[in-house]
Amino acid sequence: MSDKNKPTEHETVPCEVCLKEIPRSEAKNVEADDYMLHFCGMDCYDKWCKEKDSH
């Protein structure tokens, strides 16, 4: 069995707004249509919501 697709405890994801790399375990997740968005905190999430609503 391959460990390539197995997430590690140090796996990171980029914040959807500021692109800061954050541990997946600490990311705030939002499901959007067919994919998952990640945010480093509520400030970036709020900014994303405001930008999304203005389009």
C-alpha cells in the first residue's frame, strides 16, 4: 500500500485569500460548490465573503 496519498500531520493548505500556508488541521473550511476552500482565520473568511457578494 502506498503512503503517497496519505495525509501527513504536517500537511498544509493555502489560505484562499492571503495564500498563507497553514496546517490543514488548523484551517477553517468552507464547502463551495464542488470543492473545499481553506482560510487562515475569520478575517480572511470575512474578506472573501465580502468580495464574493460584491461580484
